[in-house]
Amino acid sequence: MTPVDLSTTVLHAVRRAVGENALRAPVPARVRVERTRPGGRGDYASAVALQLAGPAALPAREVAEILRDRLTGAPGVSRVEITGPGFLNFTLDASAGAAAHRDIVHRVREEGERYGYGDDLAGQRLGVVHAREVRAAVTADAVRRLLTARGAVVRLSCEGEPDADWARLGVAIDAYGKPPAGPGADRQPLGGAAHGPDAPGTPLAPIRPIPAGETAAALLTRLGPDAARWGLLRAAGHDRAPLGPELIVQTEANALFRVRYAYARTRAVVREAGRLGVAVPGDGEDLDATGADALLALLADHPAVLAAAARHRAPDRLARHLEAVAGAFFDFHDAAPPLPVGDEKPSAAHRSRTAIAEAAGTVLAGGLSLLGVSAPEHL
């Protein structure tokens, strides 16, 4: 069971409780579940009972008990516990976990670099407005990519005339000038000239991270487009962006290098597997996930990370997630080498490991693409 599956299961329990009149509260659009923190119980936890307690006019623990009764025995869930003021804690069924691992890899292979995309914003027209500054421009561009991955139609506007060098960083401005205000301002049609104050849809809060302190031209000269974008996006908007020469040094201390090297390594594994005749498991075949639990958990979390990064207009969340995926891939690669070593013959385990490596590479490439950073197959 993936986090998305568990979230849906909990949401169904809420709907059932409301439908049975056991809980009088509005059904939320989504239920958030997250991995249990160190020292906690189970595999995942949710604060949905605390969220519903106020509208239901009930103590959060009582709401949690109502939901636990409707979650006990749910497919893929082994145990549901209540902790603290009303947190729901879930322990997943081990056999369901094996099936989930197989399903995750299959889904990544099927959807490719669009794995994790969604349609929750389908049909919505949004305007992203940013300050006239290079970090704001690059952040706004990444936010547009994330929102587009959720199905929205997004137009990017700058509060002043854009810097021509931003285009070399992959930023394309649709409009510039102050957005309109007052009645009808959120109903501007899409299209129009490439300049002017029109901003369609419902404008989002302006994108104004702490400025980079350098021009795009200076960053491009020192770092190049990929390292410059990564450096501008990796830190949260309220933190200063480290933009030193460490971004272009090819060492493990450089997070961008580690992420891109992990991707390049996954592609090397797939190429060598093909040369050795190691075919990945078919859709219905079991998957040997020995040593890959942490990596597969991060791959399963990828759709939720993309959704949260779009919702909070925080591409830094995606950057940190890719770092975690890269680290987990290297750990997996060292603990369970995907390719035969020495005189070892290809086995079912190697087939599974190759498929997992390929899935990890796909997620890394897709994530880098959303950040506007290239993913070379050779470093």
C-alpha cells in the first residue's frame, strides 16, 4: 500500500463515518498521511482526527476512535492505533507491502518521467507573479512547472521588465507589469501579448524569496544554468541560497552532483543489464525488494512530494526529496548490487534490482526536469 492508497483509505473511512451520521463534519478534500517519526508507532500516521475534532464538536481521540473502527481490517492495513491527543497510527500488512513494491515499480515504468503527476488542478487557470529578481524568476518558473504537473494552466508574470538573461536559465515570462486589481481581475482571459499587466485566473501570492544578490549573467558565468538553477531552488525561499563554487565541484559533498550521478549510475545499470541479458520482471511477477525498502518508500512518496511542493509553492521540497532518493539508491546499490559480480550468474534477484534501479532513475530524471535541471546519462 502506497501513501496515496492509505490516504484514500482513510478518506473513505471519513466519508463512511459522515454518511452513517457517526461524525458530523465536512469531508476534507484530501487526508494527509506521513511516515511515522523516530520513536513513533507503525509505518504511517495521520492527524485527520485533530483536523475534524473542531467541526465535529468532539474530542480528537473520540473522532480517532470513530475512524479506527472503520479502518480496522482495511485491505493492506495490519493495525490501527491511537496515540497522543488523537493521532492515527497505521502498521501496514507485510504481504501487502510486497505487492505495493511491485506495483510502485510497475507504475513508474508505465508512467515514466510523468510518474507523480496529478489532475487535482485540472482546468484551473492560475497566474504566478514574481519580483523582478533572478531567484524569484527561477523559483516562479519551477512553481509553474509543478502546478502544470498537477493539471493547471499557468501564466507567469514579472512585476517589472524581465532580464533577458533569464531565458538562458530556462525562464519564459508571459507578461510583465503590475497585475490588475479589483472586480474581474481574476477573470482575465489567457493569451495576449508577451508583455503588459494582464494576469489570468486566480493569482497566487507573489513569489519573493530572499534575493540571490547576483544577476543571472553573473551566475551563468560562474556556475552555468544547471548549477545556478539548483543553487537558487535548493534552499527554502526564506533562507539565503548558497551559490558558491561547491555547486560545480564533482564530489559527494555536492548534492547536485550526487543526484545527477545517481541518475547516471541507474542508466549505466540498465545498459549493462541489457548487455548481459538481464530482463526486468514482467508486470505480474514477484519483485525481490531485499535491501530496497527505504528506496521504494521514497519512490512511493514521490507523488505526495510533488503535490505538496506545488501546493506550498516550494520547489525546495522536491530538491531535498531527490537528494534523499539518490542517497537511498546508493545505499541499495551497495547493499544489493543490481548486476552480477565476478562469476555470478544473472538471477531473479538481479532482474528485480535492475527494475528498482531503473525506477529510481526515472524518478530522479523526472524530478530534475521539473526543477529545470538536466539529467545527463554520463558524468
